[in-house]
Amino acid sequence: MGHFSSLVFIMILVGAAGGIINYYTIATRRTADLNLLIRFVMLGIFVTFLVPFVLSVFGSSLIVDSEGDPANLLNYVAICLAVAISPRFFMSNVSDDVLAEARSSNDRVDMLQYQLRQLQEELLPLIDTETEDDLAEYSSEAAPVPEELDSTSSKVLKTLGCGRFIYRSLAGLCREADTDESTMVKTLGFLTLKSLAGKVGGRKGVRWYITERGRRLIEAGA
């Protein structure tokens, strides 16, 4: 009976010590919480009382051998302490996995949002071109206001409006309009300022397109 009482006392003491160790391991990132400390202590004591059952399942005689044998008794204390601390490793691994999965999900969501914004920017000119205004054919206010364009701007605008590509590269525009790159960049900047052209950044780099205002201007004979 005396040995049994000693083992119970050891399991309670070691279980409480394991719970305190677990609490102060995570308390560095949290404010002090007495209720949390009590829960950790109770959990440590509870799992420590599972040690005799586990030893019996594996056919160990350590409990019997520990009576009158300090070495075996210390081994039993070490096993109880290891079991009492083990929930910390389990919770830590689970929380790390959950956090890693959450970060991975956030990264995937951010990437998806970025790709959607890129796709929206690339499709917006096409949507504007294919969308009819409410009063486009009936209201004089919707008619394009004639723009005074120099020959180079007019030529570049017509180059943007023709061809089989909606989004034009700088090199392709220079080649078709027979214009050097410096002049083309300045002309595209001027047309963009006038809302006659625009640009988007896609997977292949910056591409230029004609706006609906620019297309109406071409049709009006710019």
C-alpha cells in the first residue's frame, strides 16, 4: 500500500510539473492566464495516470520492479514526465501544421486575386469595345468630339485600331507604323493622355490598345 501511494503521489507531482512546463512554454507568446495554467496542470496529471496502463499493455514490470529500487523508480518518474510533457509537442505540431496550411491558403488566395486583377486589366478594353452605350446612336452628346491629331498620332492610332491583335507590342507598332521607338513611345503617351489609347501589363510585358473613344475618332475620319 505504501508503494502504491508513493506512485500516485509521483504521478500527481510529475503530471503537475509537466503541465506547468507546457504552460510556460507557450506563455512567452501570451499574457498570464490562471485558468489556462490550471487546465495544463490537470491535463498533465490526467495523461500521467495513463502510464501504468500503457506499461501493462506492453507487458512491462517496471511498476513492480520500482519498489525498493531507486533506479527503476527514477525511470518511472522519467516516463511519467515525458508523457506529461508530450501534449505540448502534439499541440505544437498541430498548430504549426494549421498555421502553415493557413499561410499557404492565404498565399494561394493572394496569387489568385493578383491573377484576376491582371485578367481584368487585360479584358477591360475588349469589354469596353464590345459594350454598347445606352444612347450611343441617338444622343448627340455621345458623338465623338473631333480631335486635332498630327499625322504621326493619327497614323499610330489607326495602326492600333487595325490588325488582328487587340493588345499591340511596341516593336510591332514601330514596325507597322514605320516609326522609331522614341517617337512611338511619345506618341502613345500623348494618345493615352487624350484617352484615345491605353496600356496594360500582362505576362508578356506592356501592351497597348485603342480605346472606344479612339475607335470612334477613327471612324469619324481622324
